[in-house]
Amino acid sequence: MHNTKYVFVTGGVTSSLGKGIIAASLAKLLQERGYSVTIQKLDPYINIDPGTLNPYEHGECYVTDDGAETDLDLGHYERFLNIPTSQANNVTTGRIYQSVIDKERKGEFLGKTVQVIPHITDEIKHRIQLLGETGDYDIIITEIGGTVGDIESLPYVESVRQLLWEKGEENAIVIHLTLVPYLAAAGELKTKPTQHSVKMLMQSGVSPDILVCRTEHEISDEIKHKLALFCNVKKEDVIQSIDAETIYDVPNLMFEEGLDKVVLGKLKLSSEKQPELIAWNNFIQKHKNPTSEVEIGLIGKYVELRDSYKSISEAFIHAGSTNETKVKIRWIHSESLTPKNVEKKLTGLNGILVAPGFGDRGIEGKIKAVKYAREQQIPFFGICLGMQMAVIEFARNVLNLEDAFSTEMKKNCKSPVINLMESQKKITKKGGTMRLGAWDCTLSEGSKTFAAYQTASISERHRHRFEFNNSYLKAIERAGMKATGINPKTGLVEVIEIPDHPWFVGVQYHPEYKSTVLNPHPLFVDFIKAALKQSKG
Ligand code: GLN
């Protein structure tokens, strides 16, 4: 049997230290050394998945091919590793409890008291090992969400403790990510918070094998020695993770610090083959040395929290590198756009992207941005709700259907050019019931989208309930907007374009989820190319 090895990543001191990036960077290095690796994230909240969360809570909801609504860290995993993740890569406390309670109702624990230990921890252990049982992976990295010491994290830390014991030290290790803060007044880096968080972890019976220390300043040998001594690790197992210019530098920084080598040593795996990162470094080289610059307006209603649009902003970085262009994003709150200021707010942009979203807040602002892009011949990219707004704007201002709207915003509008999908009409529950995951689409030859993808058959990920209303298709096409991407099975319109415009594309799906460092998304690449052309007049 395939002996899958486990690396657990816990976090201490504060949240937002970048566990996801450290996990993804380590995975990247191991992958480059020839190991098959995947990463999973355990989230200690009670929602079944983040699909029902407002983006202000946890940032963007990421979607996998198999239709799981997941934590945004899975986006980093895919962008770094260039391999798809799935439902099994993200587990929440809600999901754990739901399956334990379902089993209890079925009578699977008949006669027993169902408890956190062993029933919840057994379920956590089972989920942690699911991907390992496929035999597809040499190493599985498991990121434990939250911070050590949180009440919610306790069953996870206990499960890790048991797995470490069951698997043995050559098969399972723990990396603890912590913060070494710099006190400007004292001019010193401080180790005490790390000592305390390691102590907290040890109280739960887990002692870390490796410490990765987030810092703003170089950690001296002396401080490494101190951290090692007080946290019970070897000095070479104290790894510095200094602030980086971009998250894409972190694999190289971790390599220089020897993180991957230390991990392989502990797992008794060969570290002979060196990671080369050729394509990766080529991407970074182009990203850091752009020969031109474009400015793209991102129109959304969650712009105060940029993590709400994480995959979109990363896709711009990938596409910018391909075009050797710096993509500057002008974040524009859709609620702030009025007929009076739209020109002032959007002037000078080389491209306009209207973002996905739900509900009617800021909707008229989005429609105004579409109108401006269409009339001023500025490259326009509409994603999901952004595509729907492009259809509404066109129906209102070109077809003169004044009351054109989506039934999401106005249930009884006279011209529902966007309406609820047939399959959605009877659904009342909110969680996990949208049209989710990968669906096929056929592109029309001769369209801009076809030219970008260079193929007619594509598959892209979805997350929506509403759709283009096909009873308006003929009228809309006659007026000059074309449906250039259609779902071959259902006939649903997935892509609209205005051929008589430099670049006007709206997609019902989310291309941003599939953009990776090694495979920048063709539509983002083409959009930036069009913006570049616009910038040169
Ligand atoms: N609210 C729209 C729908 O449900 C668009 C969703 C989105 O942008 N992801 O169809």
C-alpha cells in the first residue's frame, strides 16, 4: 500500500499569518522535487461550508470543479500547485458534526453516548485521511484553520495528536506557524508570544517539529537559538519567514531557509532531487519587470475587503505577467457610482471589470459602469453578476426595454431578461443549492472568446441561480449582442459578446477560479491584452 505521509500546519499568536501561503509554498517545493502533494484545510466554524457567508466575513468563497463552495485558501493551493482540489480538500466543523449526527440518527452508535472524544475526533481523523486513502499522494499537507488556543480548534489539535501517535514520527509531523513581532520602541524582535503559543500546543499533547516564524526583520542566530531552546526544537528546525514582496516569492524564500529539506529529512524521504521552479521563476521575472502598465477598474460592492475578490486579483497578476504588463487595479465601490460622477470615477481606465455578487445593493452603479464601457469603447469584462448586468444594460439602453431587470432584484419586472433557472424554482434552502461547479460550454467560432481559448469546448466553474432568459435571445442578438458560448446540454447562455466593440465579454461562469501561475486564464490574458491596446490608443 502507498505510504502517504502527513504534514500538519497549525498557527499561533494571531490569525492572518498566511498559513495557506506557507502550506502552498511547501507543497510547491515538494511537488518540484517530484512528490505528489495535495493540501487540505480544516475550518473550525459551524457553517457546513462558506457558501452562506458574506464575503466580509472570510473573503471570497472559492468553488472547485466538483461544485464545493470552499475557503479561499483552496484557491492558493490550486494557483500554486496547478492541480484541482475538491470537496475533500475542505472540511468544516459543521460538516463533521452533521455527519456524526446523521450517523447517530441512523443508529450507528446505538446504545452509546455520542461525544466529542472519540466520535467527533474519529470523524475528523477519518476526513483527514480520506485523500490519503486514494493512494494518489505521497504527502498530504493539512492546514488547521484558526489559532492554537481557540476553543473551536481543540478537537482538531486532539485529532492531530492522535494521528501523530498512530502514524509515528517518520510519517506525520507538525509545523507551527507563529509570529515574532518587532517592538520598535525596544528595537527588538520578541520571542515570548511564540514560546507561549508553543506551550499552549504542548498542553494539548502536541509538540511542533518545525517552527516557521513570520517576521518583518531578519531573525538572528541568537534568536533562533533562543526559540529552539525554549520551544523544544532543533535550531535548524526554526525557519524564518520574512515579509515578501509578493506571495509568489514565498516558495523561493522557504527553499533558501531549507523548509522543504527539513520536512523531507523528518519524513525520511529523499531530498536528492532539487526543486527547479523554472516556469515559476519565469513568471516572477516577468511579473517584477513589466514593460508597460494598464489600469483596470474593478467594480464591486465588497471592495473594502479585497480578499472578497482574491481569485480575480490573482488572475490579473497571472495575466499581467504573461503580457509583461503591470496591472493596476482601481477598486471602485459600485454604490458610489451615480449618473453624475460615473465619468469622473471611471476616466482614464484601460479596462473595466464588473464583479460577481448577490442582491440589489450597488446594482445601478454596476449598470452605469457597463454603459460607460460600452459607449466609450473601453474593454469590458463581466463576470457572473457582471455578465447579467451587461445584458440588462443592453436591453435597457439599446433595446429600449426600460424595465429590463433580473428577477433577483425585481421579482415582477416587465422585462425579466435575467431570470431564475427552471431547476432553481422549487429550491428554498440556501446552502449548497446554486448551480455549482464545472459545466461544459461550446464557443462560437469567430468570437473573441473562441480566439482567446483557441478551442470550442471548454469547461468552467459556476456559482449562481439566475441566468440569461432565452426568450429575449433573438431580440438581443438582432440588436448586436451575441450569445457566443452555450451549454451544449441545456442551451443556457454562458457567454455574451458585442462584436462591434474592441473587447466586450460577459461570462456567466467564474474564469478567475481556474487561473494559475503556470496556466494564466486565457480570458484574463486576452482582456489585459485588449486593455494594453486601449492604453496605446
Ligand atoms: N446573483 C447572481 C445569481 O445568483 C450572480 C451570482 C454571482 O455573481 N456569483 O445568478
